[in-house]
Amino acid sequence: MTLTKSLKMNELIATYGNVREEITAAGAALVAVSKTKPASQIMELYELGQRDFGENRVAELVEKHEQLPQDIRWHFIGHLQRNKVKAIAPFVYLIHAVDSERLLREIDKQALANDRQIPVLLQFHIAEEVAKYGLDAEAGKTLLRQLKEQPLTNAYIAGLMGMATYTDKEAQISAEFAQLQTTAKNYLASTFIGDDRFRELSMGMSGDYKIALAHGSTLVRIGSMLFGSR
């Protein structure tokens, strides 16, 4: 191992240890966002004990799943097209960004075909950027009403997910995370009362994860802090 590589590895070990300790202490889990990164870099974190990794492209996720250890828990964190659900249904651990009934029904269908129970998170639009995906409050109510009329069989809602506005205004980010936290609490006290599978609140990335943890995030997606810029 060269001196440069050794120094980089020591830096990774220190950063990873500190970040994971902070996230774990808050009662949350770290999802290492490995999109666009090679299998070799994923293995560096794997060998440090990391098992949850996040990808946002189906083809890349399938390729890495085939190359890497089978005990990795793969999180799909991108916008998922219905015609690509079939490719990841046999192995995906958690789908983070479901924002329509049609997508949810397809996941349910493919989970049944693979004799699996696939957990999903409903994505809510909490940011000011229009381009970001997600349900609004009314769409969320409509979706839950549709699921009550025709329940899922092999997929289930494990919680909520949302991304804050890309800004350095911490008060705004905090308010957006607080909004999603309130929605999750309201759902838990009504639609999902007594359902211990509804327990995840996925929010927070490298730049705002500390704020997310303060608002009850249980899954934090960290990429650039661990893998560097893309």
C-alpha cells in the first residue's frame, strides 16, 4: 500500500467511525450512498463493518449486487420507474422513494412474484424546489385511502422519506424536517397505529444530517463525506 493510499484509508476510517458513532448515538442508522462509486470503494467501507448502501440507478445497483457480498443491505434511494422494479425486487432491502399508487402496486406485484415482503417509504415533498419528487399532504391522504380500500399483500409501508431544500439556511431545513416528522407522528397515531413495521423516517444527507437527527431521522444517507465528491 502506498503512503498516499494509506493516508486516505486512515482518513476514511476516522471519518466513518466518527459519523457512524454520531448517527448511532442518535438512534439512527447510516446508509452509505455509493452511487457512481466503484465496488472497490464500497468494499473499503464493508470491511469497516458497513452493511447498508444506497444506490439510485437500477442497472448500477443490479451490477453491484452481483459483484459484492450478499449480506449487503441495498437501499434504492432514487426515483424508481415502474418498469424497472422487477430487476431489483429479488434482493432490494428497502425502497426509499415511493410517490405514487401505481409504483406501489408494481412493487407489491413484483414482491409477490418473488415471494418476498418488500418495505417501502413514502416520499413527501418538503423542499421549496419544485423539481424534487414527493407527495403533498392531500396526495398522501388519497394514497392511504386507496390502500385501505385495496390493501397491499407483499409490500408494506415502513415509514416516510423526504429531502430538504438545498440551502445553507438551517432554520428553513429544520422547519422542513420538522414538517415531515409531524406527518410521520400523525400517521403513526392514526393509519399505522399499532403497526410496529412503520418506524422509519429517512431524511438527512452529508450537509444536513445533524439537523435531521435532531428531528428524529432514523435513516441518514451519507455520500460525499465518505466517498468524496462525485
